[in-house]
Amino acid sequence: MVYMYVRPSAQLRFVDCVAAGASVPGVVGIFEVGGETVHVAAVHLVNKEDAASRRAKQLQAVLAACGHDWPTLVVMGDLNAQKGEEGYLYENLLLRDAWYDGLSWNLGVNRFYKSDGGMIPLGQRFDRYLFRGAAAVSACVVGQCRMFRDGHEFFLSDHFPVLGVLDVHASYRGLAGQGV
């Protein structure tokens, strides 16, 4: 689930589903923020350990859904990328990762699924914010607590939420002075 809170001054120009033939659950929106056009995609990429090439194709489909004039782009969501896929998935597409401390998927802490008594897999940073152009994103894991209701304790999801704060300015692109 993705929530986006936008300043009233940001103008929404377009929202659509990612191309149906791409097999990528997600939406793409185009916003005008401070004179910059920002393409934002919220996605959920395939979650198999051995599916790196499928994730790369899905991410390329997301970029294609944004069109070819996407100098400023933010891709967010459950990217399911395994450790070591960063270069293959992001750097080749000139996307920067909004690094955060912690793990968004961590069965050692988050007991969303009932334990079968076996080995608990290592946690991962599956949920990401990728960006380029006149955008910068700062991210952190939030909501790492159990909920309580009617005498039961539970987690809302098997992933902890990742909060991202987006700043849009030409300087991040390096065109208006020193880039950040």
C-alpha cells in the first residue's frame, strides 16, 4: 500500500496504471512541482529470489510507462531486490537509491507469518525509493511495532513501512550550480 501526501502547490497532471502487458502492479503519476515535471511510479516487483532479470525487465517497463522525457523520476515500492542486485537494477538505469538504516522485511523481528520452527531468513531492504534528475529522497523505516486489538497482537504487514521525503530542485540535477 502506498500513500502519497503532496503539497497543494504540486499539480497532478496524470495518473495511470503501469502498462498492462508489462506484468507490473503499479501506478505512474506526473506532477508539476516548482516548475519541474516529476514522474512518480509506485510498484511491486516480482518477489522470487532467482528473478533478478524479471525485476530488471519490470523496472524497464516502468521507465517506458513514464515515457522517454523523464529527466526527473522517482520509483518507490516493494522492489524485492536481493543483496547484490543494486548495480544490475539501479545503477545501469542511472537511478540513485535512498539508503536507510534498518530492514523493511525482517522475519526475525516481524512475526507476521506463523513460524514453522525452521530457519528464519535474513532480513532485506526490499522496499526502496529510487530517484534521478531534479529529485532527492530521504527515507527511513517507520512503524516497527505490533498492533493490539481484541486481546491479539499482530503486525499490519510482513514489511515495515518506509517513509520517504521528496525534495525537488534543479540543483539536484547539477544544472543550477553545484549538484548534491
